[in-house]
Amino acid sequence: MINGINFDYWFLRRDSITPCIGFHEFGGISSIFKIRDSKITDKYILYQNFPNPFNPVTDIEFGILGNNIFVQLSIYDITGREIEKLVNENMNAGTYKVKFDGSDYSSGVYFCKLQAGSFTATKKLVLIK
């Protein structure tokens, strides 16, 4: 517990057996989890995905301040069309990691956009098959 906030580990997985809880299931999500203790953030931040370039899966890590903040993490193609909404829910303070699976998409440049409260950040992702 830090500053009265409980940073419990939690994990959601999309597969044919385990339903997703706490967010809508979209094709590109394979998992989202909160990183415990090792990375408690003191600011809003969207880190560069790793690996980048990727084929076909990459990790996207981001940090959130405050509790019960509405967070959206979306992937856009080069034309600016939203192709995946990876996160669309209220979240508590902490550092999170989401796996994005680009198996259904062609090679090219994509953008990851994080919106949390009044904070917005975008990173470029390169998918190479």
C-alpha cells in the first residue's frame, strides 16, 4: 500500500475458457495487467512499445495517476482510423502493460494513443511481418 492506495496485482486473459472482466473484449487484446510495486508511477506516461518494430505481438506500457480515472488506449492505422480499443474503463493509479496482437493487420505504421483524464500521448508502432 502506498499513500493509502492498494496496488494489488491483477491479470485478465482473453481465451476460449476465461472471460474478460472489467473491459470489453476486442480482437487484439491478449492480456492487460497491473505491475505491482516495481513501477509505481508519479506521472501520466505512455512508454514506447517493446519490441518495436514487432511481429506480431508487442507490449504497451503506461502509467496513470489518481484513482477512478477514465482511460482509453487505442490503436490507429496510418489513415487515422481506430482499429482497436485496448482499454476503455476507469482505472486506479499504477503502471499497466497491455499486449497488442497485430496478427490480423498488414505490415505498416500504426499509432497508439493514451487518453487519461486531460492527459493525451501518442506513440508510433511499426508492424513488420
